[in-house]
Amino acid sequence: MLGALEQAVSVFGRRVIDAVSSFGRFATFAALSLSAVLTSATAWSRWSRLGTQLYLIGSRSVPVLGLTGAFIGAILALEGYPQFSLLGQEARLGAVVNISIVKQIGPVLAAVMLAGRVGCSLTAELGSMRVTDQIDAMRVMAADPIKVLVAPRTIACVLMIPVLTVVSNICGMFGSWLVSVRFYGVSHELYWQFTADFVGWYDVFNGLVKSVFFGAAIALIACFKGFTCRPGAQGVGRATTEGFVASFVAIVMINLVLAKLLNDLDPRQFSIFG
């Protein structure tokens, strides 16, 4: 009995040490990446590097994200209408759905889609380069792979995810409008009037700020997993899965922290702002 307990404690201790060590390596990688972004703009800002990533990360993600956002908005309106109709507040349904989309659902949906579509692609691409020794070859040729590979992908994610969030917000609001106004017959004027009264500039700003942090986290985690994946096809596949799971957990944790921080900083809660 005592031997089994000692073994369990030993296994748990090793896992804790491995987790702390892995986080330390990620923190070092993130610091090097941030340094490369700030000090080596000439390396990552070449259009052949940055422009390609902007297109792959941003433009090619718009259709699927817009479609998903529209369906999410429509589903929320479809599910919420019966409860609002019981209270005689059908016209206010759009305001509640739209503020939920702008502050939470839009940024999180864009981040999850980015982690699934782009993050996995980045991990697989960089992992394949590591397995085939292309990253080591770059170091031999005196080219810093963090400046050449990681920095442009990180910048592209940070720049494009607010755009994708706006697309998700617009399509989600359109889906909600379509169900509320065209399907249930809610007044078009009241729908947008209550939305304008309920959704303010700070709510939009709230969601966009979150999206920037989401994009940075997704890019850094995906690149780190690609740079540290184990050899072989199995190692690349495992790194891709781990990268998506870690990105999703990071999105949820960052969203929790920023939701509390940004809500506390909301200027509308201070009497000086009315």
C-alpha cells in the first residue's frame, strides 16, 4: 500500500515538474518572440512573409467565420424569443442578443475558429519544418527562425483577429435580425433602436481588446508547439492536438480575466460619465 502511494506521489510530482518546466520554456519562447516583434521589424515586415500570413489567416477565414456567426446569432434569437414574448418584450430581444455577441460570443467565436483553423495549421506547418530539420538549417544559415517564422505569424494573428471579430459580430447581428424581424415579426425600427440604446462603444471596444489578446495567445502557443514537437508524424499530430487544447484553455482563462478587468474599468459605471 505504501509503495503504491509513493509511486503515485512520484508520478504526480514528475507531472507537476514537467508542467512547470514546459510553462517556463513557453514563457522564454514568448519573451523571445516579443523581442523579435519589437526589435526586428525589418525581418518580419517583408510583404513576402507578412502579406502571405495576413491572407492565409484573415481572408481565408472570413467565409466560414461569417457563416458560423450568422447561424449563432440566429440560434440565440430563436431560443430567446419565447421567453421574451412571455414578458411582452420581444422588441428588446435584439439588444440582449447583440450585446452578448459583441462582448462575448463574437470575440470568443473568432478566437476558437482561429485556433482550430489557423492555430492547428501553424503548428503542423512549423512542426513539419522541425521534423525535417528545416528550422535547424535556418539557424545554420544565420537566420533566426523566431524572427522569420514566428514574428510574422504572430503579427498577422494580432492584426487580423479584430477584423474577424467585427465580421463575426456583423454576421451574428444580421442572423439575429433575420430571425427576430423576418421570422417573428418584431418591429425593424424598435429592434435597432433598442440595440443602439443598449450596445455602446465601450462594449464594442471590450470585445476588440479581448480579441487582440486571444490572437497573440493562439499564435504563440501554436508556434511554440510546432517548434517543440517530437519527431515523426505522430509527434506533429500530437503537437497539433495539444496546441488546440492549450489555445482553447488560454482563450477561456484570458476571457475570464479580461471580462472582470474591463467591466471594472467601464466608464459608464462612474457617475462623472453620466
